[in-house]
Amino acid sequence: MIRKYLTSVRRGFVLAGLALVSWLDLLLVLVGFCLLCVGLVFAFTLALEGTRPRAALTRRLAGRWCGIEVASPYRPAPPAPERERDGWYRDGNSLFKRSWFLRLTKRFEWISDDPATGRDLGWQLWNPFAGLLLVPAVLLTGPLALHAYGSWTRWWLGPREAPNGGEGRLKRHLKALGFQMGLFGLSAAQLGMAVPMLLALIWPAPLFPTLVVAGRTVTDTLRREAKNWTGVRIDRPYLPEPPFPAPRADGMYQHGRQLYDTPWWPARLGRWRWALRDPATWRDLAGAVVNSVVLLLMVVPTAALVFLGFWGVLALWVLRPLAQWTNTSWSTTHWFSMIGLPEATTHLQALTLTPVAIAAFLTGLVGTPWLARQGARFAKLLLGPTEASRLAQRVERLKQTRTEASVAQAAALRQIERDLHDGVQSRLVAMGMKLGAVEALIDSDPAAAKRLAAELRQTSSETLTELRLLVRGIHPPVLSERGLSDAVRAMALDSPLRASVNGVVPRLEKPAEACAYFAVSELLGNAAKHGEARRVSIELGYDEGVLHIEVTDDGKGGANAARGSGIRGIERRLGAFDGTFALTSPPGGPTKASMEIPCQLDPDVSSPKTSTSSETD
């Protein structure tokens, strides 16, 4: 018994010492994040991957010493990029000659999008405090403290099932405080990028466009995270980049009134003029200064109250007993005297001051969700698009979607022509030949003529069925008769997957309904054929002139728009309506596709049919 107790104490001290290393891992991640803000993406990825061995060691020790087995919670690593037949590596609309950059990008997306990465960061922050508590606990209770620490480790570092309901209020407010601090950190990084950008205006001027583009990556990160964290959408306001100079008829390159032998100087001068004359460049600089100050003023009071409240409880019930036990004077309850309260020297005084510390902690958390949203909305004032940038982006997108719509239409017409030529036309030719045979046999061999007539009747029935299927492929009748909601539900009933359809949409413009119908049909086919899914959920909604569709399946994931012609077809269809398509498909799943199609209500329908939800088993 004594030997077991001494072994537990020794293991508890080792785990406590290992817990203190977590702060070094957190410092390494912060350094990697700072390097990420200046464009060194690989540094942040390496920092996150460098901290995982310590977490893996803690999981193993929890199983061996604490009796709590902790499985690895990480998603599988992304596969290596595949070279296409033309020798290029493709990612969306970008081509790469070598795969190293694409491989680094995929690993960054894999490790940053993994929910277990966020839990690792939280564990690195709070684990040292748990280690400090483990020391007196293991001295008092022995193996029981180790078992409790193993449960703590499994809660943070083990796999978790998807939650059925919403998250708790305390967790939501703590996350909102983290969002506030994250927005301020990104604003500070944006301000740090603005300084060399302004210096480049003086010298060296050719670096100015490069620094502008680098600074915009940080600002784009702030816009993206503001949407992910607070729901406030901040669109990119930048004017389109100038095209690469084209040669004149005489082979020279023109910029203004000056001619050049090579395109190097016209391209440089064009980019410099583009970066200098874009109003969004100067709005970003103003936003870097103003947002940093405003967000700092918004986050300091809440963060200070939360920290002081947490530190007060820690000082009252952890540091103060440890100081008395070790006969030292490093118990830090001095901040109570700052608000006119005495320091705690006894348990009764600590019990009296505990509500004050808890009240400070809760007061700091009360307004964090509202402050986070207001901070993002304030950042949107300077970082959002202007009317000029909206118009320029609209024109550029219309040029692209016009070309893609023409290509998609030509491909659809060729497909219809092939279907008619290879199917219906061949059957009609065969029927004509059989009719000629019937005419020749009707007098000499009536029995054979009757057999051919029966075959003709069967062939005509099959041809009619094929024509109906072809017409349904062009525009399903149920879509015209019942609308998008019921058409998607009918499609779900015919799907081999367990499909649930939720949402109510009114009757919309027929081209938009057809676009949405075939996009959902393509996604269902991909989930069943390539994703190996068993269940799929389809959410429909219409709000403020935009049709929202979300298709989620529980398949193996790994879908890539760069390698899927069907997904590219969906993007082309939506592009013709100025719609957007977003695909999230990490290895291991789930796959989530979100579509938005701007459209109007069908003016020919006065009372649209609606229904609630349906599910196929």
C-alpha cells in the first residue's frame, strides 16, 4: 500500500513537471502564429505539429500510470498531391509545376481545421494549472488524484463525439472572449504589416505592390475569421489586378505614352499604379490603426476582469495554501486590496473573498459575445468594400461567368445530341427498317409480319420511355409542377442513401430552380458513388433574394473540386447565376457543400406550395 502510494506521488510529480512544458509549447505556437501573420505559413504548421508529440506522450502516460486510455483524436493526414496527365498539380484554378507549395497548403488546412488542434491549444493553456493542483492532490489522495488527472487528460486530448445540442453558455462566452483577443491580434498584425508598406513608398518603391499583397493576406485572414467567429461578413473590397501586358502589333509593350522592349517594366508599373490608386489600400492602412486602438479598448476591460477573477480564485485556494504549507510569501492576493478589501490569510477570509473573484470573472464574460460582434462590425466600416470596388468585382465576375455559362451550355447541347444520336435516333432507324420488312412480308408471310409488328410496338414503347427520361434530364416535370422543395424530396426518395430534406422555399424563377435541382442531384450522386456515404442531409432556405442550400453527408470525405468534373460543373452552373459554391471535405469526412443562388420569386405563382420536412429510411 505504501509502495503504491509512493509510486503515485512520484508519477504525479513527473506529470506535473511535464504539464509545465505545455506553456513552452503554447509559446512556440504563438511564435508560429506571429510568423503566419507575416506570410510564413509553414512556420505555424510546423509549430502545431511540433507540439503534438508532447500531447501524445501525455496520452500514453495517462493510460500507463492513470489507468485512463486516451485514443488519438486527430484527423488523418491529407494524401500527397496527384500530378495530372499534363504534368501539372492543380488546386482550384491554380496550377503548380511542383507539389511542395500545394503540400504545405494542404497540411496547413488539415491541421488548422482539425477541432482537436483547438483542444490541444486549450489543454496547453490550462494544463499547467492542473499540474499545480495535481501536486497537493497526489500527496493527499495518491492514486485517486492520478485517476482524476487521467480523466482530465481524456476530456481535453481524447476524441469527442459530435454534440447533439448547443454548447454551454460559459463555453460560448469564453470563446467570444477568445474571438475578441483574436480580432485584436489580427489587427495588430495588420498594423505591423502597414509600417514596411509605408516605408516602401519612400524606398524601395518597386517593393510597394508586393508588400501591399502581403498585407492583404493578413487583412483577408481578419475578414475570414470575423465571419467564422462572429457571423459578420466582410467582403474583399479590392479592385481586380491588372492583366499582364500584351504586345502591340510592332512587338513593343506600352505603358501610358512610353514603349518598352520587354513586358517587365510595364507589368511592374501597372501593378504599382494599381496598388497605389486602389482606395482599399489606404482604407486598410486606416483600418489597421483605428481598429487596433478600438479593439484594444474593447478587449482590455473584459480580459482584465476575467483574468483577475480566475487569478483570484487560484490565489485564494491554490497559491495561498501552498505558500502557507511551504512557509513562503508568494501568495498573490494583493489585488483585493486594490478595491479596498483585505488580503486573505485564513480559509474563512478566502471563503468570504471568493464570491468577489467569481463576480469579477462572470462580469467580464457577460458582454463578450456582444462586444465581439460589435468589434467585427466596427472593423467592417473600413475593411468592407466600396461601391467602386463592388462594381469592378461584379464586372470581372460577369466576364468569367459569361464564358463558363457558354461552355456549360455548349457541353449540355453536345450531351443531348449524343443521347439523341446514340439512343433515340438508332432506335428510330431500326424501326424504319423493320417497317420495311413488315411491308414486304405482310402478303407472303403474315405470321412473320405480326411478329415484327409486335417487336416494333415494344421498340416504340422503349423509345418513348427513353425520350421521357431524356426530357426529365433536361427539365424534370415534378420541378415544373411542384417546385424545388418537392422535387428535391422526390429525388431524395429515389436516392439509395438515407436522405433527409428540411426547409421551406417558395416557387422561384424556373432557371434558378433547375440549376439548384441538378446541383443537388450531382452532390447526391457523388456522395453515393465516390463518398461511400450512408446518410445525407439537405437544408433548403430562401432569404432576402438568395436561395441557400446545404448538403452534408457522412462519407469518407476527401472531395476535391480540382479533381472532380462534376463539382466543376456545379460551379459553372452556379456561376451563370452569380452564385457561390463552398466545399468542405476533410479526409475522414464529413463532406459539406454550401450553395447560394441569387434569384427572385416566380411572378406566375400567387400561392406557393410549402411543406415541412421529409426523410427516407
